[in-house]
Amino acid sequence: MSETAFRLEHDLLGDREVPAYAYYGVHTLRAVENFPISGQTLATCPDLIRALASIKQAAALANRELGLLDDKRTAAIVAACEEIRAGALHDQFVVDLVQGGAGTSTNMNANEVIANRALELLGHRRGDYGRLHPNEHVNMGQSTNDVYPTSLKIAAWFGIGRLIETMGVLRRAFEAKAEEFADIIKMGRTQLQDAVPMTLGQEFGTYGLMLAEDEARLAEAAGLIREINMGATAIGTGITAHPLYAGIVCRRLAEITGIDLITAPNLVEATQDCGAFVQLSGVLKRVAVKLSKTCNDLRLLSSGPRAGLNEINLPARQAGSSIMPGKVNPVIPEVVNQVAFEVIGNDVTISFAAEAGQLQLNAFEPIIAYSLFRSVEHLRAACLTLEKNCITGITANRERLRASVEQSIGIVTALNPYIGYRHATEVAMEAHATGRGVYELVLEKGLMPRERLDAVLRPENLTRPQPLEMKLEP
């Protein structure tokens, strides 16, 4: 290998050869060697890379505004950051998302890539840090301890926005099915036992409403991560930063990202507190739990096709068995269930990581980031496949649903106000014991005249509140 294949860089541990082609430097190289953990590099999270570039751009502009960074270096740093925000050089962000050091390796990876690209733009070679330095210029007025959590919040903001949009797509699919199924009567169930009639539209409308509620909760949680600690530097005291820097960099960063960011009122508190991440993860867990419950229902309602409930048909997506011919499984709800299990586990990880912080810094934010970003992206992917490959293709078995109502003992509940609980119980018990229908037993016992019974048991009257003018006199 030729001598030009490497360049020599130096850090506190000594000299190292860095690949000549690399925009990253010696700090990143050591981190790659130290943290071969998840196999998921920063490059797999473009939102985070764009967030880091936005922060470095805002910092350069703030420092120039304060007279601390010259125009020439500022312009080069800003240009490099804009290229990265547009998608360039993401392959140079090679550090594993899971790392020790509270995110220092992530911050240095960004500093080195931006510095070396800025050097190129200035007409210098990569690694010529005497002209523009990753720490002294790109990282001016900053610390990993304010850059890293701020970058996580910005990245999470955009991820949450996409997740909310995707949940809206899924919600509208459920709402469309609710409208399609509005006239289909069926038996509702409590504790897996027959309860009272409802419509299939009411059932699917509920799934849509649950999603709508969680869209609102996610938007509320996103509001909490608008508070950043830029200007805190090491522990929140602002050492090495200009007194006016925090306000200016926040304003610049808000302009760049389009997020209405605010500086935390107490930077010491904000630097050590991971409460916003815990809150957000908790809401993601709420989404996962409710989405998983919905998928449980879909699997149960479609069970069969002959020995189960068989009330609805899920679209067939693939052969279900290597041994049982003709078997089709509910694979899409199953994969969404598994994503939900993962998100619930990620919430536990985030909770432990937030709790484990000590004194003025939480060193475990990288695992918070890794877990949080996976939860957001996997939930989004799960919503997309559930909408596209399952919900839009669901059909109803209308005759089976109607027959279940007609054969059910549960309709006797609707007669309570008219024949009384004691008589209704007697009818229910006899119907269960003999296999006869509620309708014929009520007529046989003379508990209600046919016309009144027909009116009460009319399908549209069984699924919503009704006036009780027809109640029998004692």
C-alpha cells in the first residue's frame, strides 16, 4: 500500500494513521475500534446527522455574530454543514450508535467530517488542522454535553412528525372501514363472552379513535423536546461560551431547523435531566400497547376460517405453512405485535438509562438515542405495512355476523327494561340450556307482544341508546 493511502493524525494517546480518503479523523477512528456493538452506525440515522450539521452551522453563525470566528472559516463551516444537511458525506459518519463516552464520539465524528470538508472548501488538505480545527473552530463554544442531547431532540422531532403522519394514514384506513361496515350488526364481547350487539363499523371506528388520541399525545410529547441546552457546555455553567451565545445559537438553530426551539431556563438542570426522553418513550409505549391490542383483535376476529370466529377476512399475504396446505396466517398483525413488544422493551431500556445518570451528566444517552430512534422508525414502518397490507383489504363475513346476533343469548340484555332482570335471566338460562332462541321464548312466555318485541330487537335499535317509552307497567 502506498504512503499516500494514509495521513498521520495526533490525539492525546499518540499518533495514528487515518485513511487518506476519510473525512473523519483520529477520534472517530478510535471510536470505531472501541465500539463494535450494534452494527448500526450514525449513517443509519440521517435525521441525527442532519441535526448535528444544523447545530454546527448554527454555532458557527453565532460565534461569527459574537466576533469569535472569522468570516472565512465561518463560511467554510457553514457550506460544509449545508452539504451534509443535503445528504452529502453521510457515509463518513461511521461511529456505532451505541458507544461509551456520553456521545463524545458522535460529536467528534461530526466535528472532524465538517472540519475536513471545510478545509477542502478553503483549498487545503484534509487533516491540516492548523488552518481549521475540529475542536477549536467547529466545536467552538460547545461541548458534547449540550450538542449531543440537542441533536437527539432535533432528530426525534422530525422522526415523531413522520410517525404522526403515518399514524394518520392508518387511522384514516380504519375510519374508511368503519364507514364501510357501518350497517353490519354483530355481537360485542366482554371477557371473550357474548355481550350485546354492536356494528362492525363501531368496532373499527374505535381503532381509528385510539390512533387519533395517540397522535395528539405524541404531539404533546414532541412539545417537550423543543427545550434545548445549547450554551450549557460541560455541565450547564456555560464555561468557554460567550455570555450571549446560548440565546443566539438557539435563535440560529431555530431558523435552520424550522423548529420553535427554546433555551432551557436552567442549563445545569437541563444538561443532566433526561425526562423529556422518558416522557416521549412512554408515549411511544402507549402507542405500541394500543396498536398491539388492535392487532390482537384483528387476529381473533379473523380466526378460523371454519373453527374460529371468522367474522372478518384479512387479506392473504403469503403461504402460512410449510406442512399444512392452504393455511394462511395473519402475518401482518403478527409483525406489528412484535414491533410493539420491542418498543415496550425499549421503554424499559430508556427508563433504566435515564435513572442511571449521575450528578451533572447522564453518560447513557447513546443507548437512549438508539432505543428511541428504533422505536420511532419501527412503529412508523409497522403502521405503514398494517395499513397497506392488511386494513385496506379487510372484508366482512356479513351473514356469519348476523347469524351470531340472531343466535346469541346476549340480545336478552336489550329486554331488561321491558321484562325485568329476573325474567330476562330466566329466558337466558333456558335458551342456553335448550338451544332455543331468546325471541321465541319471550313470545312463548307471553312476556312481550310480537310487535313490541320486533321493535326492541330491530338491529338498528340494538347498537345505540333508545327511549324507554315502551317499558311494561308492573
